[in-house]
Amino acid sequence: MATLRKANAYSKRTVVPYTRVSKRKNRSYIKVVPPQKIVKFSMGEGKTYESGKFPHRLALVTTEAVQIRHNSLEACRQYINKILDKGLPGQYFFRVVPFPHHIQRENKMLTGAGADRMQTGMQLSFGKCIGKSAIMKPNAEIFFIAVSTPRAVTIARGAFKEIKAKLPCKTRVLYEFTQQATPQISQ
């Protein structure tokens, strides 16, 4: 049964080179790009957010340099969106900030009886594409939520607190309140 490798095989490591995808086939190191697992990047009321009616803004920020896999981001996205949709129907804007573009490779090694005839060892060790990840620098935003009331802020904070176990890095929540300026009537 094929399973995912543990996240620590990729998350805290430096970026592996030679993952370029080019339009010209002979210049491309990666021949097949894995499909994107993140279905939507923006959820909720986008037009209401752009009009400035959500003054409370929360952002989940990483505190270290890390690679976050796209299946981890998608699992977090689904969970946060479910909590916000139940607790605050139509009163929030939620965005997944990073776009997973880095292609991860794995040189699969078989173990057990009969595996000695299938392995090539380090002879052809480039590896096959198994997924994508987002390369994050310290203090980079992972998720962003905008809400309208202080009660909604506590629901959003609770959602961020519950997804910390799904992410391979240490995170913190940044809160910002922007007061809407009332239009002045000039005479």
C-alpha cells in the first residue's frame, strides 16, 4: 500500500534543486507535474471584504523557514472553512495565502523478499514526483481570516488553534483591527 512519507522528510530541509518545469521538453527536469490538491484559495464573502466591512483581521503566520505540503494546506483549509461556515455563515472572508509550486521527489526503495531485483539504488536516484509544497520564510502568512465582530474573532482564533497539529511548523496568530473612517461632509 502506497502511503505518504512523513512530513519531516521534507519540511525542515533545504529546497532540492532541479525541479524546473519548462515549455521546452529538453530543458525540463520534471516531466509530469502532480495535480494541485487545494481546490479553492478564497472562501466566504469576498465582495464584502473588499468594501471594508470586516474590520477584524487575523493571520496565521509561520515562525520558521519551512516547506508545507499541499495536502496539509488542503486539510487545514477544509477544517477552517467548515468551522467558519457553521459558526459565522456569510460573515467572514477566508484565504489560503501560499501557492504550492515546489515539486517534491522521492526515490522509492523497496524492501522485503524479492525487492533486490527491482531496486537501482543510487544509479537512477533523481526520483519521481510525489507532490507539491509551498516554501515559506519566517513570518510569512499561511492563512488569513477577516470577520466583522469580536465574537467572530474568538471563533476564528479557536479554528487556528485546532489546526496547529496539521502543520509542520511553529505558528502564531497576528490580530489587526482597522477602524473604518466615516466619510466627512465638506462645506
